[in-house]
Amino acid sequence: MRVEPVRAATSALTSGSLSADAVLLDLDGTLLDTIPDLAHAANAMRADLGLPALPQTLIATFVGRGVDNLIQRTLAEDLDGQPIPCDLLARGRASFAPRYHQVNGQKSVLFEGVLPGLQRMQKMGLKLAVVTNKATEFTLPLLKRTGLAGFMQAVVCGDTLTERKPHPAPMLHACALLEVLPSRTVVVGDSKHDVASGQAAGCRVLIVPYGYNEGQSVQTLNVDAIVETIEAAAQWIYTH
């Protein structure tokens, strides 16, 4: 099911008239295009290790399962399927964090429809939270620098719990923080990990088609709807 972007804002509503009380939003690839910063940090790490830069388009396919996965896949490109030496992985981890802190949020931009979509969700009385696999040390500064922090009543990061997406625990934890039922919660993401996590938690799931999903199409994912923008997600919730 494809929902067209919302053309105009509606008057303020309360969630009492809706079938949802809250929206849990993925961060990278859903709210923000963070690839420029991540790719810069990943290639800076490779330079520190004496390795050549990788194309940004390739690094984009490594995003979605947290920083450690990004580091591992970035380093594995030179090893022809061989295990990453422990010392190389340790050096990569030590290099990436300060490199990413230097650029985190500098070139990241909101995707089209995010700001009006979040504003409309707020007017509808929906509680909002970010559920991301990004570590807390990177997530909170990024939300603040991009102006998203003020919209969120809760933030669940990749290191908040022992489990991360695609496990349902992060979604269930966000619902508990917001004091809402999963059955009255909508997850909006860009990847199969968001789908698996949200559905296992008992939430309805919407997917945007412009995100990362490790380079794979989202068209075959079994979700409640594919929505073109976050603004369109707000419209879907309003009409459903």
C-alpha cells in the first residue's frame, strides 16, 4: 500500500480519536540522512589504519545495525572473506569513535517531510520516541544538533539494552517509557530490522522507501504500508 505525501496540515487533534497513541521512529535513514558523516568517519578510520577510502555508496550499505557492525564491514572489505584480526578491529574501534564525534551532525540532513510530519504528529497528540541501533554517545548529540530532540519524549539507543533491533526489546522498552501499549503504537523505519523488531513487539509498522536497508529494496517487506515521507506516515495514522 502506497500513501501519497500530505499536502496540507490539518487542525490539532487528540490521539483519543485515533487508533494509535505513539510513534516509534528509526533515526538513520528514516529521519536523517547521516551517510555523509558516517562515510567520512569510516574513511578517516581507514586512513588512520593505512587503508584506501571506500565509496560512500558502498559504506551506505553497511549502515543499520550499529556502529560496531559498520566498523567490521568497513574493515572486512580488504580481507576477501577472511576474519578480521583482533588487533585491527581494536584499532578500528579506537579510531572510529573520535573521528565520528568530530563530524557527527555536520552534514546530516533531515529527509523531506520529516519536520512537518513530526509537527503534525505532535498536533495529533501522539507520543514520539526514537528507537535506534546507534550508540547513545552519538545519538543524543545528533538529535540536539539537528533540532529533533525537542520532539522526542523518549530515546532508546543501541546500547540502552543488551538487545538491539531486530530484537523486539527496544520497541517494548520504548513503549514502557511512553506508557503506551504496543498494539496502539506505530513503528516507522527504513529497514527489515525495524520491521522485525516492531512486528515482534506487536506494533504496526510503516516503512519509508528512501532509507538504507543495507542496500536492499523495501518493496517486498510485509508491512502495514510503505509511506513516502514522515508527513505521509502522519496522514496514514490519521486515516487509519
